[in-house]
Amino acid sequence: MGSLDTLLGGLRTAQDALLDVLNLGKLKTKWLLKSWLFQSFNGLVVISSLLFFLGAIFSAYFYVFPAYQPVTVIVDNEDVFTSDIGMIPLSNNETIDDINTECNVFDGRWVSDESYPLYNGSQCPFTERGFNCLANGRRDQEYLRWRWQPKSCDIPRFDANVMLEWLRGKRVVFVGDSLSRTQWESMICMLMTGIDDPRSVYEINGHRITRRIRHLAVRFSSFNFTVEFYRSIFLVQPGQRPKRAPKRVKTAVQLDMLDDISDEWVHSDILVFNTGHWWTPTKLFDMGWYFQVGGKMKLGMSIPEAFNKALATWKSWIESNINTSRTRVFFRTFEATHWGGVESRKNCEVTRQPMSRIDGMDKHPYSDAIIRITKNVSVPVTVLHVTPMGAFRSDAHVGTWSDNPRIRDCSHWCLPGVPDMWNELLFSNLLSYQRP
Ligand SMILES: *[C@@H]1O[C@H](CO)[C@@H](O)[C@H](O)[C@H]1NC(C)=O
Ligand SMILES: *[C@@H]1O[C@H](CO)[C@@H](O)[C@H](O)[C@H]1NC(C)=O
Ligand SMILES: *[C@@H]1O[C@H](CO)[C@@H](O)[C@H](O)[C@H]1NC(C)=O
Ligand SMILES: *[C@@H]1O[C@H](CO)[C@@H](O)[C@H](O)[C@H]1NC(C)=O
Ligand SMILES: *[C@@H]1O[C@H](CO)[C@@H](O)[C@H](O)[C@H]1NC(C)=O
């Protein structure tokens, strides 16, 4: 356990990355010089070193010129994808509407609705401070009053009492990264609006919500169910660096092994996965995280290839562990982010209104990969294709209204907000498959 914590500790969370914001240019340059010396011996990596070096000059530039203050550091930012990353995009006939035969609920638009938000973030003890934008000083409130309207059907309005009753005796498990934690918090807060005594809802071990905690379980004692969150950013298992691996390797992400806490996900009634935001060069290779398959390091393996491999591991785990007469499995697709364009990638401007045009942002290679794999799992898996709906919501990110205003964040969402809609879709899906 201790070594695992160390491993996880080595992973810089968004917050940590941001805390050393002011030192970034300096640190990065130092680190880069070091790695330059090491790697220049290795012909294969010279080019990547060069790229890093250019990156260092670039960040040093921003460091030196205070005109760019406040410095913005990327929170869970995905790197810009080019067309040649080796992910095969979905073809037009390969959409998800065949999963939702009657209506593709993910094809729609946001409409203004004064009956939203569904709860007050400050009255819900499970809205973590970092996501409670109003409490952190956000003044404009229009972002709270939008509802997702599918093109060819309606989503039933969320009814806490109906859902609480439906969940009686069940176990809901969310697995994934911080975006999964947001959906978990959102679900608890939505359900709490139907609870008379807030003290009857509690984290079973008395844990507080923190960014790195591996497991949180909130119990609705009067309804005899729990809503749990497992932090598993890659779904597969990070492991010790092999002894003879190159120095730059700090952690081996074992692509053929699901997370070692996965046993705890099995006996659930509703199981919701996500992964995506950590599969980037800055969060993997720059941190010394490389891939491993069959006990062998795969230093040359690309991130998209690794992502697909991890999904394949997830698929076989699902197929051999899930009892379909009990567990409903969901997989959320990539959550849209709104960092500025290529030249100003570290830019994060939260708008006052949703965007009217999304220019291709409704697609993401990781979403395509998720949609494709889930179709090929031998047990039913429902895709929550949140990429398109999120793409419109440049107004709904945390921005500077997190618990650290020096940080800009165009990845995470304010609560209440967009993740509530993910839960409304999840609930409506559950209710439409009524089971005894
Ligand atoms: C989709 O279209 C491709 C060619 O464009 C075809 O090969 C494939 O069989 C089609 N798939 C389905 C599910 O219809
Ligand atoms: C939410 O609740 C807090 C604390 O009870 C209250 O001060 C605030 O006005 C409420 N906000 C809204 C938008 O109702
Ligand atoms: C609570 O739910 C569990 C199933 O999760 C069930 O076995 C148990 O009997 C329930 N307890 C009560 C008091 O209803
Ligand atoms: C699968 O789940 C059902 C419903 O909870 C239960 O009756 C059955 O025993 C389970 N099967 C296995 C193999 O665990
Ligand atoms: C589905 O999975 C099988 C193995 O389980 C694989 O052979 C096949 O290529 C997959 N199909 C697609 C479309 O990915």
C-alpha cells in the first residue's frame, strides 16, 4: 500500500501541477537540460528532446514576460490531436444511435430553462469546494440555467423521490478520473434534494473528498444504498518500474492488467466508467510513465495504441466479471475541454453563454475508440456520449472559480452544471429499462 501511495504521489494531479505554477519555467528548463544530457546519447530520443527543449524555451518565454500573468497552467488538458495519431475515426454508419434505437439522446442542443439548477451547491456537503463556482466568486448565473434537449425526444425531468426509491438496496459505482468524481458528487447532490435529514447521508469511513483518494462511498441510509467513487485514472494498473528499464521510466502502466482495486467494482448494480484526460504525453511520458505489456516495457508504443490496448483489457475484464442480471454497465465518452487554440493552448476563457457552433468538437478520437469497443463487448454496455453536449458548454467550466483562483481550469465543470445532465441521462436510461 505504501509503495502504491508513492506511485500515486508521483503522479501530479492538476492541483499540484498548478501549485508550482511560478516555478514551472525554471523547473522545466532544469529538468530538460538534464534529460537533454541523458538522452542525447540515445539517437532515437534526440528528436523528442529537441521538441521538449523548444517547449522549455517557449515556457521560459512566458515565464519571463509578465504580460502573460496570471500564468495559466494546464489542468487535465489533453494534447492537441493530429489526424495521424493512429486512431481510426468512426465512419458515418458507425454511430451510436443503434444503441439507443428510438432516439439518440446525445444529438440535441441546450435550451434555456429557468427551473434549473437542480440543487444549490452550497447546501450539498458533497459538492467539493473546487467545483462550487458560485461559492468561489462566480457572479454570472446564466450558466446554471440550461437543459439538454435531444432532437427527437424528451428526457424525463429528474425526480429525486422516484430515483431514491429506484435505488433502494442497490450499489452505484463510478470508476475513473476527477471527471468521474464530479459526476459522483453531482449524483449525490441531486439525490439529496429528496432527503429530509441530510445527516442520514454520509461517507461510510468519514473521509473527506480529496483529489487523490482512491475510494469514497456515500451511504443513503434511509434508502439502503451507496454511491461510490473509485479513482482509477487509466483503468489499468500502474506498477513498479522494472529494474532494467531506462532511467526515464518511473512507472510502468500495465496495459494488460485492470486496476488492482477492480475486484471491488464487481458487485455493483450500476457501474459507470470513464478514462481519457490522463492519456496525454504531458501526463505520461513527461512524468516518466511508460507502457508495459506482458511484463515487457513498450517504450515505443504510442498513447492511442496504449489507450486501445487498455480498453481491450477493460473489455475482457467486463466479459469475465460482470453478472449481467445484476449490473448495468455504462461508459462515459471523453468530456470536452475548452482550452484556447493551438497558439494559445494554455488559454482558458470561460464564456457567459454556451457556444452556438462547435465545429467538429463533438468528436474525439478517444470517444470513437470507446464507442467502438463498447459495441464489441459481449455484455450490454451503454455509452454515455457526453462529448457533443459538453462541446457547447464553454460557459460551464470552473475557470478561475476553483479553490485556487490562480489556476485556470477549462477541463472541469462547475457544480451544479453539466455533470448533472450526465446523471439525468443515466437516470432516464435506467428508468427506461425497468427491472424488478
Ligand atoms: C459501414 O460502411 C462501410 C463502408 O463505408 C462498410 O464496409 C461497413 O460494413 C458498414 N458497416 C455497417 C455496420 O453497416
Ligand atoms: C444557496 O445556499 C446558500 C446557503 O444556504 C445561500 O446563501 C445561497 O443564497 C443559495 N444560493 C442560491 C442560488 O439559491
Ligand atoms: C439493504 O440492501 C441489501 C442489498 O444491497 C439487502 O441485502 C438488505 O437486506 C437491505 N437491508 C434492508 C434493511 O432493507
Ligand atoms: C447474478 O445476479 C443475480 C441477480 O442478483 C443472482 O440471482 C445470481 O445468483 C448472480 N449470478 C452469479 C453467478 O453470481
Ligand atoms: C471484436 O472483438 C473480437 C475479439 O473479441 C475481435 O476479433 C474483433 O476484431 C472485434 N471487432 C471490432 C469491430 O473491433
